[in-house]
Amino acid sequence: MAASALSSIWVPISSSSYINNSSSSSSSSRDEIPIHASILSPSIPFPILSGKPLSLSSSSYCPRRCLLSRKPYRVRATTLQDNEEKVIVEDTFPAKGLQDTDVDDGSTPGKLESWVIKLEQSVNVLLTESVIKILDALYLDRHYARFYVLETIARVPYFAFMSVLHMYESFGWWRRADYLKVHFAESWNELHHLLIMEELGGNDMWFDRFLAQHIAIFYYFLTAFMYTMSPRMAYHFSECVERHAYTTYDKFIKLQGEELKKLPAPDVAVKYYTEGDLYLFDEFQTARAPHSRRPKIENLYDVFVNIRDDEAEHCKTMKTCQTHGSLHSPHSYTFEDDPGCVLPQADCEGIVDCVKKSVTPQRKSSK
């Protein structure tokens, strides 16, 4: 099947003029994904590319002093292929953003918090890479077994999140139903990923089941402890795991895509993605409006494409959760909601904050 690609690059020359360069190429690769360029100054020359991914060198970046006297402009490069939607998984808390933060307006972390964030993320990356090395050594060519282990592990954090939040609810520290709804929907999605891998034979060997289940037990208690100490760290850890899952499935699709298109889709995948009530399928995709994604499952290739896209949606949700109080169910609010009828919700961030708020008398607002 011939693949066609459309590449469009907009380079601002002034506040009212733009240059558009578009071309088609029949040799575009599926490896090309949309990327966002950094903020550049309009005075610095920028090459117009045609049919190729955007490439930025260190000389293309504008020094900090340029941004003080000129209005910044954004340059965006996108590549669309076969009308297929590309899911962008963005990095969380970029290191440069933390180092270059000069104004502390309450929304940006201070120096101490920035250092804590870097430490938390460094630990998470170290733990994730350690597990990845183990999986690479044990499951080099056994794809379905690797996916079975990965899905067994990936659903565990949502169990831990809900367990801690239920404990907080028991003490009256937490009253945010959206978090419980979304995390349950995420676990429900990961469960069906696991059922698909089991139907494909990923759990046939005793060793694979033993390894996956015991890693899951350790991972559960680790995540529960981490979540009580720092929800932000626990959510970032889960984002790292989901990001690895996305990358793993994406590589597998590119390597085995033609063979997967010849194989039938498992029944459990067809039922989950296309039949019955899809409320929970919409619920975990907090970056989308409900009913905006309805997959078509015709073969095994479609199944793995949707599993990969599910992992990208998990990454987005976990990234949102790292900003405290920002998670909302996509079904919770409509334009007709009356904000005056919304009841105040108990809220806290971590066990220390919960205990502190529980012993501190709350002031009632007077009208």
C-alpha cells in the first residue's frame, strides 16, 4: 500500500505574514511524528524543509537576551500520513524549563520545589530503566510474553491510587470522586489489554506468570507508599511506565505491521473496543471529549494500534495528575452546569498534608 505524507511548516516572518511550504512524498516513513519546536526569534534565519521532519540544531535557539526585546514566535512542524491521527506524548517538567524559571508566580515551581521534582524524576527514571533492562534481557524476541508482563505491571498503580484515596475518604480527608472514576477506568482499560495478551498466549509459561505477578506485588506496595508521600512522584512514575509501554508497542507495530494485518483480532478486543457501553472507555481519556474516539477493529494490527494509543492517553492523564487538583472526569461537566450548585470537596496532597489539614480548624466563609 502506497503511503502518502503531507508535511506543512509555518515559519512566522512578522506578526502578519507567514510562509507555507507543503509538498507530498511517496517515500515518507511512519517513523515521522509531529514535533514542536522551541521558541525562536523572528530575526534568526530558519530553513524551510520539504517532506522531512523538522530538525533543530543548537545554533537555531535564540539566546535569552533576544527574548527580552522581541516578541517570541512558535514554529510548528507536523507530518500527517494516511489520515491517521498521531498521538503526541510530551515530556513532563523539562529540565531547561526548571533551570530558566526566573519568575515565581505561584504556578511555576520555586528553586526548592524544582530540585525536589528533579530528584523525584531521577529516581523514577532509574527505577523504570532498571525494569526495562530486565525485560530486555528476558524477552528479547518473545513479544507476547513481554506484553503480558508489561500489562500485568501497568495496571497495578491504579489499584494503589484507589486504595490510598479510599483510605483518605475513610478519614474524611478526600472527597474527589473524579480521581476514583478515572483511575478505575484506567485499570479497566489495562485489564482488557491483559486479557488480550492472555488470549494471544502471553501467559502460557509458568515463569512469565510468576515473574509478572511478583513484580506486580512489589510494585503495588512501592506505588502506594510513594503515593502517600508524594502523589506527584507516583503519577510521574506511572507516566514513565506508560511511556515505555507506548514506545514498546509502537516499535512492535513498525516491525511486525504487515504480519499483524493478516491475523484476526481476538474476540475480547472486538467486544471491548466496539461493542456495549463505552462509558469507561471514554472515561480514562481525560484529554478527549466523550465519544470522540471510536476504534475500528478488523485485524490484529488494529488491536495493537489502539493499545498503543491507549497508552498515550494514559500518559496524558498521568501528566495532568501531576498538577494537584487538575484532574477532571470527561463526563463530569457540561456547559449547562451551574457553578453555584457545586459542593466544596475535601482535598489534600499526600499523607503529611492530609494530617495537617485534619488537625487544623477550617474557617467557614461568611456571607
